[in-house]
Amino acid sequence: MGYVVYIDVFLFINLVMNFTILILTAKLGQLDAKIWRIILASVLGAVYSLLVFASDLEILSNFFFKILFSFLIIISVFAPTSWRKLIRALTYFYLISFVTGGAALAISYFIDFSNLVANGIRLFGSSTVNWWVLLLSILILLVAGKCFWFLYDSKMKEKHKLSLTISFGERVVSLQGLLDTGNSLKDPLSSFPVIIVEYHSIKNLFPVELQSIFEQFRNIENLNQILDLTKEELWLSRLRFIPYSSVGKAKGMMLGFKPDEVSINCNDQIIRVKEVIIAVCNRQLSSKGDYSALLHPALVMAA
């Protein structure tokens, strides 16, 4: 029995699968990646698969060469970043790839279509089957990935919820926070770690005139305007400007302050920290409202 392989279909199927796997790798691994780099890596992966299938070069099918190429794909998408994040990306990449391949193989055997293996690549006797296998595999992968991410995200957030108390002078506020492993903010002057807190949750910590400063900060253009709004010398010496970047905003600025102390309840242990900065934001951090602060991981590393 003869087999016909359409190169355009072969490339397209591999391109879509590579793209889906890399998107899920970035999502599950909580890694930043530009879409054009994912598309480029997907194209390179598809071309490589074609070369493995069509070429007689044994090195392309070599196990160690495949490992090296997959690592280059990960680097092309996620670099520059730490080695730890690259290893995490590679782990998710292989995990998702194995799940996808297993789903495609299971579907093909379940439907009992004829198949063959060429240079380590499994082919199917009908191009129609390829499309059904592709669509079903992607659907299974997306549903499984969505369920896994939901369970993982819910479990990790619940595990990382901590109660904390912020004190300044005679005023004290208590609130619920989330240990945010992605929070790497530090005060540029002191290098103290930063806790991001919703304004409404610590509003009572501020004198009335300080409240107006934090409420109007988006419209305040320089430090002199802040100096004109308050005569609280103690507070003025504690105010900080915290630069940050986020999706959709390359350069932003938050107004913060240095409290007297922050107490964090972590694993039934009270951690008291004085070398810390509170950055105040005017938006809700949790859509469910179950926490109102994002803690820097360095604050609880010793617990």
C-alpha cells in the first residue's frame, strides 16, 4: 500500500501543534513570550520535522540532537531569562508534547486507522484522519491544560494567602495578602522589597491630607505638588516613588511609604519586618476580593 504525504498539510499541522504547545508552555510556566517569537519558533520546528521525515541525515533523528534542538526552540522563545525559567519551560514543553502525542496516538488506535512510522514520525493513511486527529488532539490538550491551570492556580493561591498587619505610628491595619512569586519590585533607593497594597484597604492608616495625596497621585506631576499638599514631616520623610512596568504600560510609577513594621503570619510563625516598602495602588488586585496585597517572596523566604 502506498502513502502520499502532502508537504503543505504536513507543515501546517506541525506549525499549529508547535504553536499550541509553546503557547501552553508559556501559560502554564508563567513565562513571558512575544507572539512573533512563538510563531517563528513554530515555523522552525515544522521545518525541522519535515527535514527529519524527508532527509536521510541520521544526525537529525539522533536523540541528543532532538534534545538540543528543542532546547534551542525554548531559548528562541523565552530568552533572555534565567536558567531556572528555561529549565521550567523545557519541562512544560516536553510534558505538553508527550500529552499531545499520546492523545494523537490514542485517537488513531481507537479509530483503528492504518498508520506507519518514517524516521520516527508517525503518519496516517488518510489526510482526512490527520485533520481529525489534529483537531481532537488540540481540543484535548486545550481542555486538559485549562483544567490543570485552574486547579494549579487555585491551589497555589490558596496556599500562598497570608494575613499581615501594617503599622505606622499608633495606627494599625490588618489585611489578607497573596505571596506573589512574580513580584520582584524593590525600592530603588534602599533596595527594600515592596508589598503592593490596595489603597482602600489601608486608607485608615493615613491622615486625611495624606489620603488626598494617594487619591490624586495619578494627577500629581512632581514631588513639589506633594510637598504643597501636606505638612506632615514624618510622612514626607517616609514617602517613596516606586517605578514599575506591566503589560500595556512600559513605565509606571506608584506612590509608596516606609511603615514602622509589617507583621506576616506565615505557617503559624509571625515574621516581623521593618526593612520593607508599601506601594499603594488604586485598583483591585483580586477579582474575587479575597486578598488586597501582593507580598514580595523575599519577605517570607526564611520562614
